[in-house]
Amino acid sequence: MTRTIPHLINGTATEGNEGARFADVMNPSLGKAQARVPLASTEEVNEAIRQAAKAQEGWAKLNPQRRIRIIMKWIQLINDNMDELAKLLSLEHGKTFIDAKGDISRGVDVLEFALGAPHQLKGEYSDAVGTGIDTYSMRQPLGVVAGITPFNFPAMIPLWQSGPALAAGNAVIMKPSERDPSVPVRLGELFLEAGGPAGVLNVVHGDKEAVDAILDSEIIQAVGFVGSTGIAQYIYERCAATGKRAQCFGGAKNHMIILPDADLDRAADALVGAAYGSAGERCMAISVAVPVGQKTADTLREKMLERIDKLKVGHSLDPDADYGPVVSADALARIKKLIGEGVDAGAEILVDGRENGATDESFESESLAEGYFIGPTFFDHVTPKMSIYTEEIFGPVLCMMRAESFEEALALPSEHVYGNGVSIFTRNGAAAREFARRVQVGMVGVNVPIPVPIAYHTFGGWKASGFGDLNQHGPDSFRFYTRTKTVTSSWPFDTDDHGGADFAMPLMD
């Protein structure tokens, strides 16, 4: 029988109610179903939310130190089970085993930041703002919050959302991607093993019906989302209509600017990893290279061709593979379609990944012929109106656009509809500083190809890449998952002098 990946509701694994709908969970390296996952109905989602609301009351009453001791144990268990988690992730997503470990580790980084909850949750205090009057604030949890997470980081994003939310005293409904749901369930089980109360962290699988149940719930107070821009905007608007906080992150088209003085070998090494790692299925993948000057472009082009020629595409557990398959047959078809549009639009295709699948025909005696593999693709002379530039391809496709000046290069990411991440490679500190100050993008790397901030700084893009005014992880995460209550108190020293009624706006003097 096909293995079923269950929901985790109120501490109990459940395979869904009678008459439940199911979706196949594929092994993208083989192109075969390896499990099935139940798709929750509205009633099931609402039951999970009700259980979370009950559990949250007791969780919030624990002082922050006690909550983070459970999270400390959770971190230990995640690290103890790292290989198991990484293998599950690789077999469902398609990213390599070592890349899967990085996915998990970057999520753990945020759990470690969340251990500072006692400090992050401190309020402010002002003594004697008026005669016998003090004012202070306290940060309190929202209640029940939800995370709707993407297929491309099935460990990192659930941990980014749940870690600060739990540390702040909230209960969490996690709705992971149905394409690779095993790791979020295991993370939920490990939270219980660490001592987390049942119902505080729930994992509910589903499609649009489950998402809409979350958005329509009167109990859910906030929603975190990472995915496509269209869905991010839909969720953001629905949350606004129902009075929920929303933190919604969408698509990207990340550029790397290479100035003539850059170390081109270093830039090419960085570019090949950032463009093709994880088959390009990263929201921070570099998909556009912008060398400044024809000599820079021609030299970079040759260095990239040398490196691309050495890439190995293979099974996600092949230790020699640089990257594995894309996540689904639909994703593969869309990538191939956009490559064809680039060719038809007149871009020069130097390496055509449509002609290649996995480098080897099999892995450990299993055929890779039906896997969702595509070789690296490299375009030159791409122009701004081509669909391969305007759209997020989310595959191993790199577009090169030639700029004649710093200003022309600066304008490309600044004027693009997306504003997620950008990098500049240069030895010129003044140019790097000017670029970082002026570029209209949320995250900037200087000689760093994928500028994902460390856990104690915030992560988030601008424009169509992000909806909402607070970002993921860092101090913003605690601001997002708590609300501030401000108390003004009066303790008159002379209790016999009541002063009588006052009908004017009080003056603090």
C-alpha cells in the first residue's frame, strides 16, 4: 500500500476524515509517486484551529524561559535527526542531500535566534511621566497564527515562521506544500518529543480549500506566506479584508552586477552556484547576470561556459550531483516553455538545458529516465522585454544582459517589478556603497551571490516580492507575532487628595 503522510493535529497523526481527498507525493528523481498526502477539508482545518486555540492559552501562560527550554530541546532533536530529515527532504523536493541539510540548518538558525525571546519580548517603561503616573508597555502573543509554506524550502520556511511565533507564546497552524510534506510533519513530531504541548504546533495539509479556511477563520490572527506573487497578493488582500496581519512573500528576479574591476573567476564561481544550485528553485537564486562593459561580458561568458560544462545533474542522493531534478512535471514543462520563448524572442542560447536530462541514466540501479531533470541553460544578449527576463522561471536558467555603464546596470534591478535580492561584485568600495544605497531592492549582497541575511537580521524583498511591512526572522518576527499593550498607571502619594473631576484633556505635568 502507498505510504500516507498524515496531518498532525493536537498531537495526533491522522490520515484524514472519511471521504478525504488525497494527492500524490512524487519522487522527482524517478518521476514516480512515493506516498500520498490527505488534503484537509474546511471542517478539518477548523477543528485544528479550535484545538490550537485551547492549547495556546496554557502555552502563553508559560514564562518565556520555559518556552525556550522546549525550543532548545527541539533544536537538539533536529540536529540529532539531521540525516533522516535531509533524506526525506531530498527524496520529495529533489535538492541534493547536502543542500537539504543547508535548508534545515538555516531554519535552525532562526530557532536559535528565537531563544532570545525573553529579551525580544521585553516592553518599555517610563517613570513619572506625570505626577504619580508611570507608563509601560508589554508585548503579548496574538493567539493562533498560521504559516503557509512553499515547496522549495520545506524545512527552512516552516522553522522561520514557527520558531518566533512559538517563542512569543502563540499556537501555530502550519500548512506546508503538499508536494513535499514529510519534513514539516517530522518537525512537528520532534517538537512534541521535545516537550511541546499537544495542539501548540499543528501541521495540516491541503490545497486552496485549506488555505481559504485559514483565511476565513475568525480565530487565526496572522498569516505568514511564501510562494508566488499572485498567491501572495491574494492572501494579503484576504487577510486585510478579515482583519488579520499578513506577511506575504512572492516571486523574484535576482540580478548580479559584475563591474569591470571584479575578480571574474570569483564572480563566475559564485554565479554558477547561485544560478544552478537547487536547480534554480530558490527565491534567492541569481537568474540575471549583468556584466558592465563588453570586455567584462565576453570574459565572463567564457568563464561561465567552462564551469557549466562541468556540472553534473543527477539523483538527489547522488553525492556527485551538483543539482537534482525540479520538483514536478508541471514545473519542468513550464521551464522548457520559457526557454523556448527566449529563443523565439532572439536571445542567444549558449547552453540549452532542454537537450539534457540527468548526466547519468540511473542511480543505484534505478532508472532516471522519467525524472524531472533539465540541464543548465545559459542565455546571452537578453533584453528587458523578453519573458525570460520579466518572469520568474524558477529553474536552472541564467540570463546575461550586457550593460555599458554603472547607471545602466543599477537601473535594471531597480526598475524590475520584483525587488527581492541583488548582488554586486567589485573591488571598488565606493561603487559598492553607492549601489547598496540606491538600488531599489530589499536585500543586497556585496561580493556575496545570495544575500540571505543571518537570522538576527530581517529577510524580505520589496515591490512584487513582498506584501506587508514586517519581514521574516530577526526582530521583525517578534514584532509580527506579538502586539503591544501600553499601560498608564497612577499611584498618587497623597491618597486623601482626590482633586475632583477633570473635564479637560489631562496634561502630563
